[in-house]
Amino acid sequence: MMLDSSGLKLEALITIMDKELDDVLIDLYEDNKIPFVLLTYGHGTAKSRI
């Protein structure tokens, strides 16, 4: 039996930002009661300014 997936959808927001601003994003989601997962991959010496 196949599932009818016509009513199902996946929504995601991917945000790339400076690590120092993660508290701003956390506050935004918590204030609006939006579930979120914060992943902070990456390392190195790259500058934020291009």
C-alpha cells in the first residue's frame, strides 16, 4: 500500500552566518516558538569579511 504524500511537505530554512550571531537566531526562533536545530560545522582562519 502506497502512502498518499500529496498533503505532506517539508519546509526548511538554512542560514549561513557568523558564529558570533548564533544567539540572535536562537532568540528569534525561541520568541516565536519555532523548533530549530543549530549546527555549527566548520573551522579555520577565514575572515568573515570578503
